[in-house]
Amino acid sequence: MVCIPSRGVCSSFAVSIWLVGATVASADQRVIVKTKKPYNEVKQQIASLGGSVTYEFANADGLAVTVPDAQLNALKAIAGVDYVVEDRLVPNPAPAGRRDVTETLQAVPALDAEPASYSPYASILTNARPLQLAGILGQGVVVGLIDSGASRTATALCANATSAATCSATSRVIGGENFVPGATEPNATSSLNDPHGTWVATTIGGNRAFGFLRSSAFATAVRNNCPQPNCSFQVNATVDAIPIVGQAPAAQFYALKVFRAAGGGAPESTR
């Protein structure tokens, strides 16, 4: 395994608002109701309109509600309701493109394969390199990752990746919470989740080099677009090492899973 220092943490997500009163198509509407605690009286009024509360916010003032379309105006008029917005379904994040390079993977390079002149190009672009060289690697930082989960067996996020078991035992994915309902839905740190969250975690804190055939299209493209030893380095006559190095390779991750493993999006009330 090649450990290369880096630093930087980022996370963002967007929330869009739809005001009740706009034209809607379905008979039942999922909405977020802004109202103060305690919720009992408002919940009773919602039930009287034929609606149901699907989620009660504990750390904010509001309810996630399903209500008949014809009762939206009556819902807005309930005493104690500040406003109502659509509980919009947000699609799963997806990469612009994806290509399988499994057939070109080789053995993990030895620790001493890293050349002294190696410098992770992305860290230079973000100006994180001076922090890395000073030993500031994100130690003691826990990144809350709001996404599709983060795998505890992702080799770029663990200290010992000789097997899935050892990777899980030394993973920097320290735990998580699953906000997606369903008895068969994988937990927040499962490898069965959509990979987007794991990709994001790796961008933030990956710390591993992978071996690829020098003759492969992937390794060749990296060499052609980023001269060695900036983005990759030659291990032997047939293998190039391509590190996946995040900005904070010592950071830990707590996965907040809001997207289903099989896709289909997530309501904003869970985000």
C-alpha cells in the first residue's frame, strides 16, 4: 500500500422548494410542513384531512406528510402551520461516465515502490500540498457524508487491504446511519449500496495506490495526460501504479445514507 499525505474536506447538497398551490398531477402529495413542536394538535388536524405523517423532525421544526391533493389548501390553513413545501424526490447522484477497468488490475504495489519525486497532482491543484507536507492530513476529523453510504471494505479507505476482512477491521469508515426505509435495504456501510458515496469518500480521503497494466487503455491515458511521476509511476516493466489520493487521507467517515441502493431517488425530507 502506498500512503501519500493530503488534506481537505467537502460536502454539499442542494434543496429545492416548491410552494403549495402550484399545479400537481397525482392524487396524493408528499409535502414538508413547517410547524413548531409539540406536533400533536397539527397531527390530529392532518389526520382529519385524510393525511398521514411519515416523519417527525427531531432537530428541526417540521413534519413529512402525505395528504390528498384536494386538501392542500386546507393543510396550509391549519393553525400553527407556517408553510408547506413539496417533499421533492431527488434523483440519485451519478457520474458523467463509468468504465470497468477490472481486467487491467494488477497486484498492489509495495510501499517502497513510491518514487521520492512523486507528487500527487490533484493536491497541488487544490493547494493542499503544503498542508500535507506539514503533516496535516485530517487527523481527528470525522466527515459526515450525506450520500448513498460508504463501504467499510473499500480498499482506498482502509489501512490494511490484504482482504475484505482486514480492510473492514481497519476501515476509516467508522459507522453510519441509514435513513432509507425497508427491511432489505443494505446498511449505510455496506458494499451493496450504490457506489457514489464511496467514490465521494475516496475523493476526500482515499489513500492507496492500485497496480494497472502499463499497456492498458487506462494506464496509457493517465501517462499521456499527466506525465509521470505526477499522477502515476512505473512499478516494473509491465505495471504502473495509479494512486487514489484524497485531500485528507487520515480523515474518518460517518456515512449518512439517504439514497436507495437500487436507485430511485430520495425525498428531501430525509436529506
